[in-house]
Amino acid sequence: MVLTACPPGARGDLTRWLLEIAPGVFVGRLSARVRDQLWKRVCSFVRAGRAIMVYSARNEQHLEFEVFQPDWTPVDCEGLRLIKRPMGTEDATLTGALPSGWSSASKHRKAHKFRSRG
């Protein structure tokens, strides 16, 4: 489970059942019943923050996930659940704008090849 921009009480409450391995990242093994009740509890605590829960499942991906107040939305793509990123972000890769010219690695290889000939 991952919590973002949540009140400290939500993180403290989760430490009763799960281990916090990084700020806002919780892991553990729960039964389905406890997991569902804990998810309801987290959704009530989160308020303006976001929460993502990933758990193992018997499907092709071997996982399932739940999201609460996401910026990225889950979509079904031919039986697989994927995350769709919003188009309003500043990320250049979303707009398709790639840097112009050759990569630095390509320039170094070309320069090395040219030096070895001469």
C-alpha cells in the first residue's frame, strides 16, 4: 500500500498491520477479509491524499490493485489492468516531444570510431 499526501494518523494506523519500508510505503501479508476492511479504513482516513493498494491475485498479471483519488486512472486493456497517465502533466514523453539530434552515447561511439581510423 502506498499513501501520498495523507495525514500522519493514517500512516500510524497502518503500522498496526503492515511494515512501513519507506515513507508512505507499507507491505505485509493479510487475509482478503482484513485487506478489504483495511482498505475501507484507509479510504476514510486519506481525505485529500491518495492511496494505492496492490495485492496478489489469480489472474494473468498475478496482481490486482485499488486506487483512491488517483491522478492516474486504471483502465482495462484486453483483460489487463493498466494505469492511464493524465495528459495535462509537464512530462515531455507524454506529448511525444523527443530531444532533437543524436544521443550523447551515439556521439561518443562515433567519435571513438573516427579516432581509431585515423
